[in-house]
Amino acid sequence: MAFPDGVADFRSDTVTRPTPEMRRAMAEAEVGDDSYGEDPTVNALQEESAAAVGKEAAVFVPSGTMGNQLAVNLQTRPGDEVLCTEWAHVRNYERGAAGALSGAAFRTVPGPGGVITPEEVAAALEWSGTRLPRVALLVWENTHNAAGGTVLPPDITAAATAVAREGGLAVHLDGARLFNAAVASGTPPAALAAEADTVMFCFSKGLGSPVGSVLCGSAELVAAARETRRRFGGNMRQAGVLAAAARWALRDWERLADDHALAGALAAALEARLPGTVMAVPETNMVQVAGERLPGGPEPFRAALAAAGVRVGYIRPGVLRFVTHRDVDAGDVARVAAVAGALGR
Ligand SMILES: Cc1ncc(COP(=O)(O)O)c(C=O)c1O
């Protein structure tokens, strides 16, 4: 189902527009001043969010970036390092916020599929805080966006987290798409978040809400996060109008399975028409296409799609990414297939 302007937008799952039900919930939301903790809709959302991921408390924030950066700020000191994958969102797509706002630097590992091994954690901890900067925080990303919406394997992440814990690291989970991981793996979100001190997840991605994310953790850490949120400019007032949409989205997460099925269909259609270009069978709602394997590189394909009213973007240099969500459907996949078919001929 393309947007009213006829465009099928596969650039991200952030492009969804609020449904009529969400808009109604927003219009009818009970509100108060959240700065005083008095917005009943925000309070309800925070309680529901914390419960969904098995944490004590949660704070509503305007963006996933703010949630991640609060987690970094509260669990590092200036000069510390954050251990994550080379292509982690927290390192690459947040405009250097960890350095700019918290004085934190990154220690990275290649992280294929978003995986950091126990051995890599152990290696990063050697000389940590003695001859080398202190590594203070491990950040997981599940699903891992730049790796192609991959779901982290629980056995390896549990083992790596155990090594991190022994070394005294705090653990943050960037769960912008945690519910996609939950649906794909058949594991409750709380189980996926169990090992983490803090978990951020977004209402504004596949869950389809127009704005908002949440940072969850212990009551003490979340109280501190509320203070730092103010410092970062994210203090809220009658945010219940936003929280109402988020609450609605949070009740509807099992529909993400439809997005995953559509991504599977899209990958199969592309692979049939442009063999060897799809980088992996999608695990969730993202399909990555290797630009250098397309006839003439990625730009002719992207331009032909644009001419057919289909938008896609790059997730990394040379890698085209299609993301499925509640505002694209099988008809839109057929449009992509037609363009791919013409190019592949
Ligand atoms: C894995 C991941 N983390 C964090 C974010 C940041 O979310 P926001 O765009 O709301 O700041 C994104 C956004 O796409 C993301 O993909």
C-alpha cells in the first residue's frame, strides 16, 4: 500500500504514518506535565515498557539516539571506551554523540551479524584501565541494523556478556528493533533483555508510532536518566499525546511477523531477477543488496526504482537496503520485482 503520493517507501521502517486508531488515541490522550511526573499516559507507557522488557523502570525519550546516549552517559566516565561492533548504530549513526556529549570513545570489533565473541571481549579487557583506556560499557544491538536486521545468537551473546560482567563492564542493549528480534526468534523481549543493565527500544520503527523511544533499567538508573534527559534537552511536558500512540504500537508488536514475511518475499523476488545480489536471506525486515554486484553498480537500480515511485537508500557505502513495514505490501514488492526484472534482462 503506497503512500497517498503513490510512493512505495522502503528506505526505513521509520517512514510509517500513524494509523487512524493511533491518531484517535493521540487525540483522546489524558495528559499532564511529565516534567513533574504527572502525565498519566506517559506514566502508563513507561510502566508497560519496563514490564515488556523485564526492567524496574523506564523513561520516555524523543529518540533512540537519546536513549542510547543516556545509557552511554550514565555508564561511562569521560575517557572511557564503549565496546561495540564496527557498524553499531551508537558509534556510526549518532553524529559522534558519545564523544561530544560524554567524552567516551569506542573500541570496536568487526561484528559480523552483530556478534561479539567472548574472546573478543576478553581481548578488549586486557590492560583496560591500566595501560589502555578503561573499557566501561558493552553495547549490543538486536536486531543489528547495519548487519541486515540480524538477530543475535543468544548462546554467544550470553557467553560474551558473562566475560564482560567478570571484567566489570556495564551492558547496554540497543534494542531499537528488539521486538523484531523477539518475533523472529520466538523469544519474549524480556528474555532478550535479561542480561542488560539498560535497554533502549523504539516505538517509531516497525512498531509504527510517529515519535519516541524508551530507556529501561533499574529505578535508580532511570531516575538519573530523567535528570540527564533534561540536560540533553529532552525534558517533556504534555507528551501523553505521543505516549498514546506509543502505547497503541506496543500492543500491536506481533504484527511484525508480516513485515518479516514480506522481506522474505522481496529478497526472493530480487534474487530470482538479479541473482547473487541479495547479501543474505533476511532474518527480520531488512534486505541488503550488494551494489557492486548489480549491473552498472547500485545507482542505475536505485534510479530506476525512483522512476517507478519506489524509494530505497544506502545503509553503508555501496549497500542498498530495503526495509519492510506496515506501510508497504505485496503490491509494492511486485513493483520492485518489475524494476529488477527489467534491469536483470
Ligand atoms: C539500531 C538503531 N539504534 C538507534 C537508532 C536511533 O533511533 P532514532 O533515529 O530514533 O534516534 C536507530 C535508528 O534507526 C537504529 O537503527
